Amino acid sequence: MIYSLIQNHLKNSLFLILISLISLACKRENPCGEPYESKSYNYYLADSNKANFPYTKIDTLVFVNQDWDTAVLVNSDGVIESTERNAVNVDIDPACPKWNYYYYEKMYTKFTGKNKNFNRIDVFMDPSKYNFGDELTFIINGKMEYRHAVEYFNSPSQEKYQIKFKDKEVLAVRVSNSNLSTGPQYPESKILYLKGESLLAWFVNDSNIYIKQ
């Protein structure tokens, strides 16, 4: 009887030792150390800038150049507000990524038309990824980009360009083409921005100017 009990005890002990050895053999040490707790950063547009977004409703824009070439561009979707997420790995070791997440509030609208020379305007407002404050971007025909701080567009102290608009001489903020990939093709390209009128004129070059009607 005692021998049987000892034998069963030994069997149970051997079984537990075997389970422990198997568990140790299967256990893998995490080469990346402790799990990384991701961080999130949120960047919101200033309410004052959102209130001054250039276009806030469905609308139609008409531009005419010196040759009476007319571009009619229509906004049928209004303003779209969204949040863009960027994931950044803060560890230089690609085998052990540590992800942080950056969220950027964004406003967007677009105008489209059928004139082959002037058929699209995309407008974005988003917080700068380089801590420059909120930025406003106009993209024309999907190629020419005009980007600057919102304050630059709306500030009365910025460099102005004098132009005749609706039989009056006005001073509008001038913003040059900021897309280097199209710079050589459109070296003189720029837009004029007038608060209250938004995109006032597009200079394809100094001899081809589309002015808002």
C-alpha cells in the first residue's frame, strides 16, 4: 500500500516536472523588451481659422482671362471635415517598432469644371506638421500648389498685388507656386487671394490671367 502511494507520488512529481520543462522550453523571451504603450497627439484647427475657411457652401465660380476664355467651376459637395491619422515609428530598430499616432483635423472642398485650361480647384486647411500654425492650400488643375499660413492669406500687412476687380482697384495677397515639380513648367504661376472673395485671380503667367467675375 505504502509502495503504491510512493509510486503514485513519484509519477505525479515527474509529470509536474515534465510540464514545467515543456513550459520553459516553449517560453520565448521578448527581444523587444517591455511592450510599448503608444502615444497619441491631436492637432486641431483654430476655431477662428475654421470660421474663415474660404468656401463654406455649395457655390459656382466663374473666371475669365484676357482672351475671354471662361472657366465655370462648380462645388457640389460643400465642405468636408475629417481627421487624418499619421503613424510614426519612434524606434530605429525595424524589428521592434514603437508606434505613435498623430491626428490632424482637416477641412476640404473642391470645384470642378470642363474648361481644359482651368478645370479644378482643390482647397485644404490643415494644421502644419512643422508647428507653423494652420495652413491654407489651393491646388489648381491638380498640378499647381499654392500653400501658406492662414494668417498670411488674411493679414493686411502682407505683400499685395494691385489688380482691377469689378471696376475697382484692389490689393490682393499674392502667393507663388509652391510645388517645385511644376515650377519649371509654370515659373511665373501665382494666385491672388482677397479676403471675402477668396481666390480672386490665377496667373498662369504674367500674360495669361484668369480673374474672378
